[in-house]
Amino acid sequence: MSPQIQGYDDFVASSPQGSIFQTSWWLEAVAPGKYTLLLIKEHEEILAA
């Protein structure tokens, strides 16, 4: 797993609005290779996804 995907999963896990349906493993299971993670960052910190 790349650091970017791990950062995304950590962001989802720490969010009060995070859901299992937003995790990278779920996205890969239901749409293998057919999704794109869009991350909004400031100084390497993910602010939104």
C-alpha cells in the first residue's frame, strides 16, 4: 500500500463522517482500478478527500 493510500485511509478512519464505504480496500473491492482518490493537502496534511 502506498503512503498516499495509507494517508487517505487514516484520514477516513479519523473523520467523524468516515465510512467503511470510503476506505481504499472497499473501493478496490467494488471497482478495481476504476476509482481515483482526490486529496486536498496543505503541507502534506490531508484537509479533504
